[in-house]
Amino acid sequence: MSEQRLLDPASLGDHVDRLYRAAWALCGRREDAEDLVQETYAKVLARPRFLRNDDDLGYLLRVLRNVFVSQYRTAQRRPVAAATPEDLELPDRRTGSQPHEVVEAREVFAAISALPDDFRDVLVAVDLVGLSYREAAKLLGAKEATITSRLHRARAKVAAGMESPSSGVLA
């Protein structure tokens, strides 16, 4: 039987950037990603967590994905309201000098969030979180060769989605 250890809450801040990038890829919007990361940390810190290995990031990514899926399912059960002027996104003043970069980043993250789950998870793990193919394979429970082929296909779908005029719909 493997030995368990307590998750150290003090070390959770080391992973916030990677979790944020993964959340943005899942959600497609910066604000939703911030909320998702906050909800993930709230869930993890609500009670002591025992891990079977030293992979804090892998555990946090699984919690992040589970929180995302739970929120998505909850949202699907609720009626959708029409957008009002208050719901419109305001430009980010920090990047006001390069608005095309903001638009491009939003399009890329929207294209990533439109990918099928298997492709999106691999792309997020390798390209956004920075895991190696081996680490991603272990985290996602797949062979390293499967990770390689899914990553190639995911990148191709995102690139195709960026080339199409309607750039939110993937081919």
C-alpha cells in the first residue's frame, strides 16, 4: 500500500499561474478562468487533502477540471438570459496599446475551449501548463504516443479554427 501525505496549503500558490492558463483554456474567458481557479482553491482548502504521490499540480489540475465540469453541468440546467449592456466586456487598459493581441488571445482560447475534451485536456496540459509528454500521459491516464497524436491533432484544429473566417467554430 502506498504512503499518503498531507497536501501543504502553503505550496499551493506555486501553481496558480499554470492553473490559471489551464482554466482559461477550459473556459475561453479571462474572468471565468479567474473564478474557476478561485473556486478550485476554495474547494481544495475547505478540508485537509491526502495525496498518494508528490504530484500537487496533477491533483490541482484534476480538481480544476472536475470543478469546471460541475459548473458546466449546473449552467446547462439553468435558463439562459439575453445579454445586456452591463454584460459586455470592457477593454483591458493594461493592453490598450496592443488591442490586436488581446483579440487574438481571446480567439485562441475560444478555439481551445471548443475542442473535444480529450484534445483540449492534452493541449492544456502540454502547451499551457507546461507538462512534459510523459507527465501529461501519467496525469491523463494515456500512453505517451497517444498524447503526442492528440496534441498534434488539437494544434491542427486550433490552427484551422484560427484560419477560418468564423474563428470560433472548429472544423
